[in-house]
Amino acid sequence: MKNKLSTIILALVGIIAICAPAFGAQPVTPIKKKPQQPIHIEADKMVSRQKEDAVVFSGNVRATQGELILNADTMTVFHNKENAGKTENTGGQGKIKKMIATGNVKLTNKGWVATGDQVEFYSQSRKVLLKGNTRVWQGNNIITGETIELDLDADTTIIEPDTEKGGRVKAFFYPDSEQ
């Protein structure tokens, strides 16, 4: 049972390990570093908000990097103003400050899925927050809660319930499951 929990948490950390380079962070996780792959984003609409140093993708957003897929209704990428003109290792876009994807958020990669209402990635603090009816599953195994917070530098994961509704974190493990 503990082994399955570790596998699921490592899978979630793996999501972030792959996402982090895509959104401007340097990967510092126990997972082997892979060469940075290009990010492909498709959406019904893209709006650049230059005064906010942000780009908003909306309508059936699908972002992929390697085997990682992020689906959401909207995704906003915020850039640091001080780096906006620099092109070193950024492709001329400036360093990513944070990314927020909202509405029907779904992350998938190699046999696991994570869902929630919103995902936030903060480059400076290297933290990821999946909020609202979060679920992570691999095969038949599932963990649910209201929020999942990952600290990429400390290699910690915190799953919290919806305390206002008296909820609890729930985990279901099937020891005989193939995955």
C-alpha cells in the first residue's frame, strides 16, 4: 500500500518535473532530468496582455510537452517584466513568472491522470498548486482532496481536504492492481 502511494506521489511530482522546465523553472527533483522538449499549445483564441506581461489562451486549451498533456478551458502565462527583452534560454519570451490554468484542468502522462478546477505554477518559489476537487489516479489507485501542493525544492507533497465542508483526504489502493 505504501509503495502504491509513493508511486502516485512520484507520478504527480513527475508531472511537475516535466511542467517546470516548460514554465521557466530549473528541474530539481529526484526524477532523472530529460532534455527540455518544445511546448506546443493549441487553443481557440490567444490574447497578449502586454501591460500585464501575460498571454491568455482560451477555449479548449491543449498544451503538450513530450508525453505530458495539459487540457483546460483557459491558461494564462505571466512573464517577468525585467526579463521580457532577454533572449538567453527563453526563446525571446522572457522568463516565466507563473502559469495558471483554469476550468476542467486535466494533466495526463504515461498511465496516470490528475484533475482539478485549477492548477497554478510559481517559478520563483518552485511550487505547484492543484485546486478544487483534485483527483490523481493511476490504474485503479486514486487519491482525492481539495488541494494538492507540491514543493519542488523540498520534494514534498501536501494533500488537503475541503475543511469547510468537513471533507477528508481519501486514498484508495488496490494491492493486486497491475499499475
